[in-house]
Amino acid sequence: MTLLSSGLLLMGCFLCVTGALGVLKFPDFYTRVHAASVTDTLATAMILIGLMLISPNLFVVFKLLFIFVFILFIGPVASHILVKTALKNKLVPVVKENEKVSSSKL
Amino acid sequence: MLIAACFAIFIAMIMAMARAILGPSLYDRILAVNLFGTKAVLLIALLGFVMGRPEFLDIAMVYALINFISLVGILRYSDNDVFKVDDQQDQGRSE
């Protein structure tokens, strides 16, 4: 049980650090939102499930389950409203033009 | 293992703060602060287990809710022209 919990915690921390590194290194806002939202939700899920396995009593499991379900639902919603607001206020994404695509007149 | 996880999440928080300081647009900063808040929730939960007091989970729950509500609250002001992003770098325009 402790071994499984440690494995889940390790995986969650790896995802967390990778996501934060992606937010620091990616070239554009929209790519950073993708890195932050995906890795953040999954890392939170893994770390909270890893903590659920070593919790002392059942009440703590319920509290962790509440935070887990909340962040599972709210994380993608938050990133969606952020990107929608940025698009509405005309934040232009960085697009790399391909010669073949631009000459075929989409 | 728990203490190593605390250090890893702390490093992620420092990187999110770096993006909040560096980020060229406003939305980069909002994203970084939201990320910082979610990592703070995880850090509080982990520190509660490290110290042997799982009662810190109440604070983590409240902070997750506050993080989301503050994100929605600051994005409500986006209907005005304050948040509009200029590409042409208008120098002489006042609000």
C-alpha cells in the first residue's frame, strides 16, 4: 500500500514539475495554457489518490475525495474560460506559416 | 517520499512565479497565478500529512474554492476595454 502510494506520488510530482517547466519554456500563451491545464489536473489527481491510500481514517479520505472531484471538474473549466476571454479580447496566437499551405489558399 | 514531493511542488511553484513575473501579456500572469494557487492546495495537503495533522485539508479545500472564484472574478472585468490587447503598440492612447 505504501509502495503504491509512493509510486503515485512520484508520478504526480514528475507531471507537476514537467507542467511548470512547460509553462516556463513554451513560446506562446495558448501552448502554455495547454501545458498548465493538462498536467496540473492529472498531477493533482495522482497526488491526491496517492495521499488517499495512506490516510489514517475514513473522514480524511472523504475530504481528499472532495478536493479531487472539485479540481477534476474545475481545472478544465478554468482553462476554458481563460482561453475564451483571451480570444474575445483578440490575443493573437503565434502561427508559423507553411509555404505549401499558404499557396493553396485555404 | 512526502518531503521529496513537497520539494518538487515547491520547485513548480517557483517556476510558476517566474512566469508570472516574466509573462509578456496579462493572460500569462493570470494563468501563472492560477497554477500557483492549485500547487498551493497540493502543498498544504502534503504538509498536513508530513506533520501528522490531516486537519489541514480544510484549509486546502477552502483555498481551492477561493482560487477558482478569484479567477472567475477577475475575468468578469474583461467586458470593458481595459483588457484589450493591442498589437500596434499605441503610444498616445489614454483610457
